[in-house]
Amino acid sequence: MKKMYSKAAVTIAAIAGLSVFVSCGTTSNSAGTTGSTSSDTKAMAASAVVAPQKSQDEFAVVDWFGRALDEPAAPTWLKNMSRGNSDLFKKEKGLEPGRIVKFSSATGRTEPEAQAFSRAGFAYSQAAELNQKVIGRVGQGLNDEGQLEALYLAASESKAQMAGLREELTFWQKVRSKNIETQETREYYIYYTVYSMDKATWDAIVQNYMQQILTKDTLTSETKQKVGALFSEMKEDSDKVDAKKAEEEKKLYDAQMARIRENEAKANAEAARAKADAAASSAEAAKASQKTAEAALEAKKIDAEEARARRAAEEARENLEWMQYLE
């Protein structure tokens, strides 16, 4: 079984929960000045807690785009998009109902870095979304473990060509985290980008992605038929996020990835056993070779002894003949 490839990925941050965090400490405002003022306290109270990656950390938004204009730290449209409510976003921003809306977010040490990651990582995040659908739904119907791994590799190597997009809105937050145990703090930025495209553009993106998979020679015709049958459904899964369906797809994907990891573990174990058997066989062969060499050496010793015995016999005979001659 071939070794599975690891995919390069850009770290994508998501808003997992929004709640109020009140602080009276010194914070930086958008103009770069510091101080503990009533406006700072109000801003902190209105800011959102970013879902912690570790339970011992506290997270708070301390600065954000539009703060000087009294804009909220977590605008309504940001909450809607983070929850998959693209229709509410389109209605709020006056976009045509038929346009496809996509959302990207990423973290960075600075605002420009987070912005670059958000934009560069968008194609990766969309490919990952398509990848999950293909592996989860097609993979469950594959009984051939080799084809499951081939599908994983084909989907992982395929890219989402994000052309024809229109950037609708951007937003950034500066986040401060504090470790409750060590009291250590750190700051970073989250940058959010919302894109839109027409339906034809999204269909072309999905079709291009699927065609990349279908061109792989490692896939059987049966597997390709299963992939092709998924095309229509994937085109329809545009900007609507159905929580129940997303959970189902995640479970399917996790199940297939578990199968792949199990198969890889088995393959590694078999390879280790084969290597151990080969080593044991080599050791046995070495022993046999050594025994053969020892036998050959012993045979040479015997031949040498026989040669010396014959020579001694010949010398004795010659001496006897000489003595008889002298008599």
C-alpha cells in the first residue's frame, strides 16, 4: 500500500462562540493610544470572546476594524456568516439572492499577515470542503481499501481554482489571550474575508475540481462513476450550511479517514514484519554461509593432512628403496 501524502494547509480560524467579556484593564484603541476610559470599558463589554483553543486560556477582542467609528467588535453580518447564514448576509448587504457567498478567516501575528493568510488560504479551505464531501460520501461505498486510499490521494492532490470571485467585505480583530495558570498573555489578529460569485462560476470551480480527480489513473471506472454521480449534489451545496448535513458529512469523512489510518497501520505492521522476516532470513543465510565456509576450511585442512600423509609415505618408500639399493 502506498504511503499517504500529507497535505499542506493554511491555519484557518473560525468563530466558535460569541459572548460578552467585561474588563476594566488598560487596552489599546484603534488610534494606537492607551488608557483606561469609559469608552474602552464599553468597547470591551461589547467585544466578543474568541473560542479558546485551550481550556486554561481566556480570549478577548481588544481592537477591531471600525472601532474609532463606534462599530461593534462582532458585527451582525460576521455572526451570520460564521453560522452559515449566507441568506441573511446577502439580504443585509443587498446582494442578489442567486449569488454564491463564501467566507474565509485566518490568524496572523500582524493584520497584514492575517489578511494574506485569509486570502491565500481561501482556495485551500474550499478544496478541503470539497475534499471532505468526496471522501466521505464516495469512500463509504468503496469496499476496496486500495481504492479508498487512491481516492484520498486523488482528492487531496486536486485544487480548487478560485477564479471569478468578488471580494465583498473584510474585517479584522485583534485578540488578546491570557493563560489562567501562568498569566502569560499574547496578541494576534484574525482577518475575515467574504467573497461572492455567480452560480455559473461556482459550478465551473466544482467541475474543474472533479475533473482533476477523474483524470487519475489510479481510480477504477467504478470509483470514477461514484465520483461523477456526486457532481450535481456538490454544485447545489453552494453557500448554504445545513448543520445536520454538515455533521453527517463530517462523520462520514471521519469514518473513511479512520479506515485509511487503520489500513496504513496494518500496512506499516506488515512492512515491519516483512523487514523482520527478511532480517531473520538474512541472519540464517549468514549462518549457513558461515557453516559452509567452516566446512570448506575443514575440508582444506583434511586435504592438507592427506597430502602430508601421502608425502610421508612416499618419502618412507623412497628411503626404503635407497637402503635396499645400498645393501
